Amino acid sequence: MRAAAGVLVVVCVVVATGFWMKNRPEPTPTPEPAEGEPNEPKVGGVGLFASWPKDAPELAIVLTGQTYGYLSPCGCSRPQKGGLERRANFIDTLKAKGWPVIGLDLGDAAPPKGVHKQNLLKYKYTMLSLAEMGYKAIGLGEYDFAAGLYDLLAEYTLNNPGNPPTIVASNLMGVQRGPGGKPLKFFSRAEKFPGGPNGRPMIPGYEVFAEQGKPTIGIVSVAGPTVSEKVEKIDPEFTFENNGNAIKGALGAINKAVATLPNPPAKPTIQVLMYVGKMEHAREAAKAFPQFQLILCQSDDSEPPQFPTPANNGKTLIVQVGHKGQSVGVIGVYPKGAGYELKYQLVPLGEEYLTPPGPAAAKNNKGLQFLEEYSLEVKKQDLLKLYVAKQTPHTIQIQNPAANVAFVGAQVCAGCHAAEFKVWSATKHAQATTALVQATRPSNRQFDGECLECHTTGMRYQTGFKDAVTTPNLLGNQCENCHGPGSAHAAQPNNKVFLAALMAPWKTKPGDKLPDLATLNKLAKLKPVEREAVKLKEKAVVNAVSGMCMNCHDTENDPKFDFYEYFPKIYHSGLKAAGLPPGVGEK
């Protein structure tokens, strides 16, 4: 492809891509703590559990929720948080202290989007991992219903009868609807989900954790009004009982179950409510049912608050733990008089909880083994073809239907744009697919459509990447990921329509240009607050280009992405074949 003289050609390439993946087998160790300090994160500048008694709690309860199928950080950048491997390692650190540990999860373990078959695999391996970590119960969120509740049951609960974590949904009911969605007949959980252990429904209305010498925990889970309304639209086969009635019934059943234990506990049961809904409604539930010492509810924000919200004069703690398991909450249960006192700690799951390098450490981590099994299943089932089947037309293809516009690959672009190709070739984007091939913990990511969407070219669009055999020319993150499919321009370099479509996909109006290289380098050295004070006439263009980059380099996959820091490394405005400006295209 040929660029008109003086036209700015932009390919949004970030050199950091692939770095962490390629080095994942031997991660750079977290800086060693000072002598006598544990190797763990600080929260608010304070070490973990600093305000807790020095004695071990009688029970530690790990709280999570809204995981959304997030098995592991993608590894495209660092640092990233969360993942089942790190959670398992963190729980192991608690057990190493001699603490007894159980886990409770609010629900929404299923992903909100993606390929259905792969989402079911994610759910299966999430549940297997939770079971391995000692989780006792999990709730149901809207995305669990969107994934198909019966499909989820088939992935784990039906194949592991009686094994935790138990799905608890205290106010869930079945319903038969008539014309206009009018309810005609209701079904209890026992009618809708028969076949659970000990004559209970497969999805019971409560769960009890009772082990000799440990506090007894009663667990209730209800969907709040915002979630129940969404679920009834997602799957009209289900509805929800009045929360007040459901909670009263569940608490009564818990008390009855505890009373019939072979060795009933001397101390009162700690009642936990997993409230699948908003904080405002969780507060109302706390007020209506002060029996609950602990309530876990949904978070609107991915980052959770550091401290729980007290209710009932501090006798109830309402906890939010954020999204995707990037942090967990830990409740410490300590004896106090005739009852218990609860302590709380938020724990971000950073690189401190990575499995150490080496095959022996990996072999001892069941979470890593599950991740390997999952990625191998993605390969065996050839789920990539399901992503390719969802390809849609690119904007350029829609605007030029008669031209049969297709993706052609960077080698075709190099015929005219040798200097730009040289810049791209020196960046990590050129090796984006190779980074997946070389990745470990887990391996086989070059067969995972979720990874390949950002590590190949045009995969989301018709004529884009399909697989390494069919479209080897589209391996790596190439020019056309930002500029769009280029076959029409390559065939007719002087066609102004095709040229305009490719040359400036980020322009908001004619004449738009990015700042020059010197300005970008200057801005890169400033703090974000200082940049805001700079009156930049090209700000709208910068936002447009940065937005394109963040289709992949979003806050989840590249939390420290900085357009001003990275873009100068790939800047190629007005380059000539004779050479490159100093610093451009360097690694």
C-alpha cells in the first residue's frame, strides 16, 4: 500500500505486548520483603491482618463473587491481579498459619459474554477449583442464568452429587407462564431441582457448615430485586419468592438442621447472607434480619472498598469484594464471650501469590493443573472455529460492498510502506501470536479465540484470521488491526476512497493530526495531572487513537497502559524509506 505524501500513517502498536507471556515460566520475583516481614501485599500501607489478634481465628472465611469466568490474568502485561491460581496460593498461606479455612462465593461465576461452549468449560473449572480450595457454597447471579442454569448444573453439580460447593438459592422458584408472561403455576426448588443429597433439592435454600471444634455457619442466598427482574427476562422459566419469606424459611431450616446435629454446638450459629444484589438493598435486608452477622453483596465497581459497611450498630458487617476475583475478603471468626467477634481483611491478589518457578511448584498447585486441563480442552474441542463463525463485516467492507475488501497482511503493505513495516517488525506486536505459542501456565493459548482476538489480525471480521494454517499471513498484531482490511487500497493505491478509509480511521474531521513526536515525548514525562493542564489542540485525536489501542489494552489486560509512554516508540509519521528518526521503532 502507498501513502500520499505528508499523510500521517498510524498503526497502534504497543511494545509491551507479549512480554509477560513470553517470560511467564520464570516470573520476575516480587522484591524481597525486609527481614522479618512476610512476602504479602499491604493494604492502605498496612500489612495484612495487622489489626487481628495474634492467635489464629477459630475459622477464616474467604469471600469472593462476580468472578465472571475470570480463570487467570491474560498475562499480556504486568502487574495484573486475581486468578484462581493466586487465590489457591493465598488460601494455602492461611492454612500454613494453622488457620481452618472455608470459602463462600456470591455467584456470577459464568462469563457475561463469549462462546457458550467455552463459557461452560470456564464454569466447570471454576467449580472444580473452588471445591479444591474448600468452598462450601456459591450463589447464583444473572450471568449464571444467562449461560443456561441447566447447562451449568450439567457441568459440575450433576456430576459431583453432594460435593461442595453447593449452589444455594433461597428464593428461587420455577414458574409456568401463560399468554403475556402471566404466571399460571409455581414450582418449588424441590419440584424444579430434585435429586439432591439426603432428599434435599439439588439447589437447596440453605447450607450449614458444621465441623467439630469449629464455629457453625448457616448460609442463606437470595437474589435482590434488581437481579431477579433481570433473570425473569433472561429465562422466564424462573421467578423468585418474596425475600422476606424466603429468608425466614431458610433461617428456620438452618436452626432445625443445627439442632439435629449429632453434637449440637454450644455457641450460636453464625448466620451469613449472600445477597445477590445492590448494597442499598443489602442494607435493607440487614435491618429487617439483624440475625445475620455477615452479609456479602454485589459491587458496582471492580475495585472493592477496603472496609466493610457496618449495620445494626456494628453487629452486622456488609462486605463487597469487587469483580473477577482480583481481590478477596477474609473474615476471621474469634471467640468473644458467649458468641463470636468478626474481623475483616481485604486482600488484593497480586504477584506475591504467583506459583514459584519450576516444575515441582507447578505440580503441587492443583489450580495450575486445572488451568492446563482447561486450555487443553479448548484446543481439543477446537473452540476457535466458534469464534471465527461469529465474524462480522468491518466498516470498510460495509461501506464498499462491491470492492470485496479483504485483509491481506503486513507483507503486502510492506511493498510500498517499507519504513513503516520496519517500525512494526521491531515491536512486540509483530510477535504477538508467538507470545501465545511460547506462553506457559497455562500453555496452548494459541488455540484460544479469546487470546487470538488481540494477538492476530482481523479475527473479529470477515476475511480476518481464522487459524494458523488457513491464514498464516495474519499472524501477529498487524497494520490492518487499526487501519482495517487493505486489499482494495493495495489493488488501487491512488483510489482516494480506499486511501481515505485506511489512512485515517481515527480522524474525527478532515485535517486531524496527532501531536508531533517531540510533543508526545514531552507529555510522556509528565504526570497525568500535569498533562491535564497542557492545552493540547490535538486532544480529540489522541483520545480517538488511544481508544483504538484500548480495544485490547484495556484496564483489565493492561492496567498501566499509557498512550503517551508507548506511542512514541512506534511513531511513524511521514517516515521515508531512507531511514528512521532516532529512537523510533527501538525496543
